[in-house]
Amino acid sequence: MRYHLIVQVSLAQLKNQCKAQKGSAVSSISKRKPLLSGE
């Protein structure tokens, strides 16, 4: 039972990491857009 809980927690952490990486990538792209448009 403990092993199952550990697996669930690690999967949740991996999902959160993926979301965080996508979010940081999107924010970095949106920060670059003004530079590309020349504002």
C-alpha cells in the first residue's frame, strides 16, 4: 500500500514539473515577443 502511494505522489510531482516547465517556456516566449516586435 505504501509503495502505491509513493508511486502516486511521484507521478503527481512529475505532472507538476511538466506544467511548470510548460508555463515557464510560455512566459519566456511571451517576454521575448515585445522584443521581436520592436516595442
